Amino acid sequence: MSSLTKAILTFLLTVIIGWWVTGIAFKAAPSPEQNQDDAPASLLGPRGQGHEMDALSPIDRNGPNWLEEELEVLQQIAGASIEQLEAWMQASSGDRQKLGWLATKMAELDPERAFAFVERYDSYHRLQGIVMSVWMKADLHTALSEGIKLDPAGWSLGNAMDHIDSDSVREAFTFLKEHGWDQSNPDLLANMIDAFYGSDPKEAASLGLELAMRGYEQGLGNVLDLWTRASPDKALHWVQSLESPIERERALEILAFEWPSSAQAQGLETLWPLLTTDAQKGRFITKLGLAIEDPADLQRVLTWSDDHLTNESQRQKVLERMVSSSATRQQPELLAKVLPEMTASMRSSQDVLRATERWAETDTAGFSTWLEGQDSDWIQEVGQLALFNHHAKENPLEALHHLPEASPKGNLGRNHANTLGHLFTSIEAEGGDISSLAKTLPDSTREMAWTAYAESAARQRPAEVMTMLQQQNDPEAVNDALHYTAGYWAAEDPEAAADWVAQLDESEGRGYAMGNVVDNWARLDREAAIRWLSDQPDSPNRDQAADRLLTSLVDYDPETALSLLQSLGTVSDTHRDSLQQSLQTIAQRDLEKAQRLMEAIPMDAAVREQVRTSLDEAAALQAFLMKRP
């Protein structure tokens, strides 16, 4: 299947699923009192066949038939009973997309039952929000009346608002306000206010201001963000028209923060003179200088900052945001003026490097000429690194003539090492001698460069890279690179990689290397990797490697994680978290099995008590959920 065909099919499937999830395909959902047989027919298939199906069809989303497989699953779901849907949801706990589809269909059949059932799979109320949105489309007032009882915190109601139309949101806002939610759940109502903006911006702003005066400014902020993008003058006029001085000052503060970057120069003339408090001025300055595209506006903001900002910290923040904007645009005149004025704390930021790199790429000669005229050491450091990075991309061999005179430190040093690592790979591919090149580098840079080289080259040819690194007469510089490469070597020849790790001294980062090897080995032969690790002497290094492997196992194969823990001997506090997480994952499917395993595995008394408590809590929660109607 070509990439274009796949893109088209993805789009079509997205549309179909979008219709389905938002209720267009499934029409209106019945109320809980309606019989399933009375529910409207679905677009994707007949009802009442779910009890005949044992399991949902699998989906290989990386396979060539992923589209047909997803449509087949949707067809199964469309024809299922609610009992079958519940069984499928229990078996699909790790598949976020399937859970959403199942919750949507369950809500169509019996929203109240669905709302209670999905809670156990719904840490962030996403599924309950889906159920609630389907319910709202069928019967808004019934859904809201039941929703405020079933979910007094309002999490699912808030999530549902993203899936219903603005008219329904406005109606829901009125309903909830009448039921006192502007007092009990003001955050929820604040996030619903922008639904009023399309029909009446002034009404939306007034509703937002009412909540903002009580400390919940998100609603007014959303409205003013939309309004100032469309017409900043009208938004400002509304604020100025407020009769109450207290309300006007509060609205000005929020407007100052929401003022758009595209109108910053205008805001300096029209909005800034109206700002009288430090809070108002501070919030306006928070975004000043960010994402300005017009060079003339940038110059106006820079000039204004020089004339009006007496607080040097504020001025430096404006300069930093200007440089950040320049990192994605060609603005050499701005950089030439701003960079020399930046303080030391701002100079090592990645935005500074990206901006100078862009200048070097778009006008290498002009940048080089400008750099020659700069006396500042830090500008020379950043500028030389920018030129080197540019040449490394264009011509690796030519880049060697532009190595920075001194090794950069901090973030710039790490960037330099990564560039050198890729440069090593490019030069090696052209037959160059990277060993000789490495010897010309300072110690700290050389070590990071070798590691970056290993990260890049060892993915394709780990054994070759391992041999080359071992031939270097520079053990301290290549040590980390060797450990990193060992992991990739294990994916190609795990036993050879394991033999190499076994001969390392305890002081050479053996635990890190063991972890890399055993984690990659387990992807090929899990039992062999665990057997090898279990045979290693008990030591902190073995514990470190075991933790690396356990992190990969506890979620998708908790039984194997427990087998590994048992093979290591009595579980102590070192591996308590992995043990507890593995048992909790099993408990989601089979609580009794998790409890049996917990009693059978050797562990310290304190660890057993903590694990037992966590499983008891899980059992109590499960019992409570099963009793809910």
C-alpha cells in the first residue's frame, strides 16, 4: 500500500470513527429506560449479535491490513449487546482506542449502566466523558440531571463538553448555573464560557468576568484570547466600557496577558498606557517580544523596552523571547543588536544557538564577517559553534577546519558533542580516520563525542562499532560508548555481548551495561536473558540490571516479571515497586491470582505488608464498584 493510499484511507477511517464517536453514525442514544431492541440502528451493522462473539478481532496497527481490521472491529462492536461490550472492555483494558469505541456503543445502549461500568478503566474520566457526551446528544437534560448526581466533581461533564455542539454547551451552562455549579464547580463553568463567544462576544466576556472576579479567570481568558485575535480594539473597548473600576482593573489584567503577539506593537501604544498596576504590567510583559514576525514591530518593541523597562530582569526576558522568535525566522539585524546585550544567564540557551545557526545557514559570509568584529568571548563561543554545526551538515570534512577554539560547556557542550558524534559517522562513511580526529579533541568533549557516535552508529552495526571502540587506546573516553553499544550488540549477538559484560570490573559501570544487554536480549529470548541474569552474582550491579528489565516487563508481562523477581531470591525493598506494580497489573484481571502469587513469593516482611495492603485496597475498590447499580 502506497503512503498516499494509506494517508487517504486513514483520513476516511478518521471521518467514519469521528461520526461514530460524536453520535452522527449512531443517531441518538436511548435513555436507560429504553429497551435495547428499541434503540436506533447503527451505521456499521445490526444489533443483537454480540453474544455469539467470543473476542474482538485483533488489530495490527503497523500491519498492511490495519484499516480492514479496524473496520471489522467497529462492525463487531456495532452489533454487540451491552453484556458482550462489557466483556470486551474487560479484555481490552490496555487498548485506549478500543475502550473509546466500546464506551461509545455502551452509552448508546444504556448510558447510566455504561457510566458506572467504565469507571474502573477510567483513571482520567475520559471514558465517562465519552459516555456522557453520547447521553447528552440523546437527552441533554436527563444526562445533566443524572450527571450531577453520578459525578458531583464534574470531571466527566467537563470532558463531555469537548464533544457536543456550542448550543448544547450554552444550554448545559445555564442548567448547571441554575443548579448552583457556579458556586460548587466554577472551574467547569469557566471552561464552558467560550461557547458563547460565536453568538455574542460581549455576553461571553460578561459571564467570564463574573467568575474571574471570584478568582476563576480561565473563561474570560479564553474569550479575550479569541476576541483579541479577531479584533483587539473591540476587546479593549469592552474592557474600557465597564462601569465598575474594580471589574475594569481585573479585566485589564487578563486582557494584558491575552493580548496577541501579532498586535504587540499596537498594544504598546493603546493598551500599555491604561495599565496602572504592577500585576497588569507584569502580565503584558510576560509575552512581550515573543513570536513577532514583522521586523518593524520587533524593532519598535526593542526600542520601547530600552526606553520603558527599568527592571533589567524584565528587559532580559524580552530579549530572550526575541531571540527565540529569531530561531525560526531570518532576522540577522535583530540578532546583531540583541545578542551583545544579553546577560550571562541567558547566553547558553538553546534558542540562542538555534538563532545563530539559522543566521549562519542563511548567510554564512555575512555571519562570519559579523562574528569577526565581536570582542565578547561568549559570542565567539556561540558563533564558532554555530558555524561548525552548519559546516558539519553541509560538508563534514570542511567542518574540521571550523572546530571551535575551546570546548563549549553545559548545554552548548552537549550540543557540540552530539554534532561531533554525527560528524564521526559521516567522516567514517567517507573513509576518514575518526580515531585521529578524536585525539585532537579535549578530554570531556572526546568522551561525549564517542558516546554520541555510538548512539548513532551502533544501531546498524553494533559488533563493528564495539570492535572499533575496543581498539582505541583511550579507555576513559570510550567507556560510556562501549556500554551503550553493548545493548545494541545484544540485539544481534546476545551471548557475545553478555560475555563481554561479564568480564567488566564492578567499578566500570557494569550495572548500566548489564541492563542494556539484558533488556535487548529479552526482546529476542526472554527466558534466556532472565536465566543469564539470575546466574550472575548477587550485587548492586545485578540489581541495577534487573530494575532495567523489570521496568520493561511489569506492564505488558507481569507474570514474567514475577518469575524474574523469584529467581533473584527474597524480594527486598530494592525491587518492591516492581513487585507491587506487577501484582497490581495482574489484579486488574484476576485479583485472586494476584493474592495467591503475593503469598507464594519470598519477600521481606515489611515488603509483604506493604504489598498486601495495596492488594487489599484494590479488592475493596473492586467490591465497591461491583455493588454499584
